[in-house]
Amino acid sequence: MSKIFNITTRSKKQLADTLTPVGIFMRLRDQYKYSVMLESADYHAMQNSFSYIGCDPVASIIIDNDEVKQVFPDGSREDFKLENRKDAVGVLKSFAARFEAPEGKSGSISNGLFGHMAYDAVQYFEDIEIQEKNEENKVPSLIYRVYRYVIAINHFKNELNIFEHTYGGEKNPVQNGLETIELYVNNPKSSSKKFKVTSEEESNVTDEQMKATINTCIKHCLRGDVFQIVPSRRYSKQFKGDDFNVYRALRSINPSPYLFYFDGGDYSIFGSSPEKQIHIDGEQAEIHPIAGTFKRTGDDVKDAELAKQLDADPKESAEHVMLVDLARNDLSRSSEQVKVEVFKEVQYYSHVLHLVSKVTGKMMKGTNPLQLVADTFPAGTLSGSPKHMAMTIINKLENTNRGIYGGAIGFMDFKGNFNHAIAIRTFLSKGNRLFYQAGMGVVAKSDVALEMAEVGNKLGALRDAMEMAEGI
């Protein structure tokens, strides 16, 4: 029988009116490798009113190249090869079930698994092949960590809780760890290096190649192979210095419901995503499809008029309806009472306007929550509809593995409750190079020039963030 790790928790609470998640993270990241921060700029929603920092990992699971690598708090390891790729969902659930923790405070996270799924993790959920990883932007297909310390900042109450977790069976439990973290949290000193871009922007395809790809996608739509497909284009720049300054700039330029910085060791992932992959809380699950995009002007009156035009645009509306239907179908695989609670709401972001809906469902009794995650991954807004055929075509047309782009990043607890953002408006930092990517929703009536421009519109905040970061 697999060993169960019982968790005991100590905590301290203090006012956080003079503290920020960014400031705390900057003080902890040099002391604790592999730290993570999850924030939200959507404080008016109760579920998004907390920010979290996890540091000092004591356990982890990595699933990559059909191999599973697990590390546990007592120092033991379990490495094995998957006999069947689809066993990955059960393996991840079994790993989470090895930890028994007391209930956390209502509405907040005190412990669980923090990590990400790359786009190619879909190979563990569906019968589909994804091209080989590129070494330059390679990240594990799935990686989750369990941390000793979790800091939860309540933005409604300006309160901060520091949780220290001790795991049964540890050989060398930390002494006075909670007090040490408290000192770091309240220490006014933090360090950062300057950030500087050191190369021109490069793309994995030329403009002419991208136009040819869009035209091919239009032909697939006209033939009826797919209703919609989301090809993407990747860019990159070399840099030196501290990429965290780019994150700081991005969260300022493009505040979003999901803000995150994940230290993977030899890489980092950070972004400002407007869209959740899926949120599971008990029996309830919800997806917020985003499809339909106009560029903002920066003038409130003109943007209000553009919002009306976006809502009425037949092409953008048709694209949105298709992906709302796809979200309903994905949820219906393991859920009942599936409904569209909010339909085609225009939401404002720093550089673009988006059409957003909310689709909810109640999980069927006995459903593994992670199976529902698998059923809905990747988001249809990053692949197309029908999803399997769209991904198959994308795999043939795109010349590089997507890596983290189109994947998901966030948190799940030991019972399977799940809240992840889609990895869009996101940087991968690896080997002193920043990678960033965006896609376009191509349908039969797409205009090639407008689809080309959509990528630039979506990446506007990221390009501005790099420029701003050089002045921090």
C-alpha cells in the first residue's frame, strides 16, 4: 500500500496593508528555489480575492515522455514508465491522494499542488500525437509541486496568513521555519537585477508562411473538416538580467484575472491570462470561453463603440458561439445540468476587447475531477472545433511544438478541486531567451490580414512589458 503523508500545519496571521505579493516574492525567491506566485487583478470576485506564494517544495510529480517521476517528503522516489498514456490522470490523482491535510480556511488555499500542464499533455488525455518537443522551449508535459510554506494574502481584508506544513515521515523536519519565513516577509530589503533585451525579435515563421497557413486553415473550414481552427505564431527575444521585471511590467500594463510566476528551475513561466482553463469546486465546474477579439484604441468613447461593433460582428459572434458549444460538449462528457450562465459579454483588457461567456456544469457522481480536466483540455479557444481534428491539423501545420502555450497553469488541492489559467499572454523564459506566442481563430469567412493583425493585438501587452521592464 502506498504511504500516506499526514500533514500538520502551523500558521501566523498579520496585517498586509504595507505588503504586496510582488514584494514578498522578491524577498523569498533568492532564498527558496522553485517558488511560485499566483495573483489576480480581479479582486471584486471573492474567488479571486487572494494571492498565493508557495516556497520550499517537499514533494513533486513530473510526467514527461511517458515517464513518471515522483518525490515524497520522506526523501523517497518512485519512477516508472506509463503502460498506457491515459493512466496519467489516475497517477496524478493517486499522487494527490497520498497527502492528508486538515481543511483550509474557507475561500482560501492553505496547501495543495502548484504547477502546470503544457499543451502536449493532451497526449495523456486523448488519442492524438503531438510533434516532438523543441529543446529551446522544452518544459515538462506535467509538473506539480507540494510546498512546505504557503503564504495567502487576502486583498479584501488586507490580511496575510503564513502556513507552515510538516509532513509525516520527514527525516529532518525544519526548526523555526515559520518564524524564518515571517522575517523574510517583513524584511524591507529585496534584490533584483536590471533587465535588457539583447536581440531583435525573431519568429518561428515568416509573414508569408503564416499567411499560407491561414489560407490552408480556411480551406479546411470550407471543406467542412473543421468549423474553426486556431493556428498560432511564436516569437522570441534574447535578454540579460532579471526576467521578473518583465512580469512586474506585464501585471501593471495588463491586469488580468490570472497573474502567475512559476520558477521551474532552468526555466520560468509568467503571464497575465484573461481566461481560465477550468475551475472545479466540489461538484461544480465552470469554463469561461473567450473568443472574439477587437483591438482597443485607448479612447473610452471609441472603445465603447467598438464594443457594440464586436458584439454585433457576425464573424466574431459565430466564432464565439462555436466555442461556447464546444465548452458545453466538453463539460457534458463528465457533467450534468450543463448551462450557459453568461453569454457573449464584452470585456475590456489593456490592448483588446474580448467576447466572454460562462459555462457551468455539475459533475456526475463518482467522477474523478481530474478526468473532467482531461475532458476539457486544451481549451477549444486554443485549438478549434471539432477539437481533435483541429489539433491534428495544427500539428501538421505548425513547425514547432507549442510547449507551455495553450497549456494550463495554477493550483489543485489534494481532493481534486482545480483552478488553472490558460497559458496565454504568457512568457516562457529559458536560456536567456523569452518565448511568447499567440493564435487566431480562423473560420471559413476569415480575412487573412485581420487574422495576422490579431496576433499582434494579443501580444501588444507582452511587447510593451519588455520595453517597460528595461526602465525598472
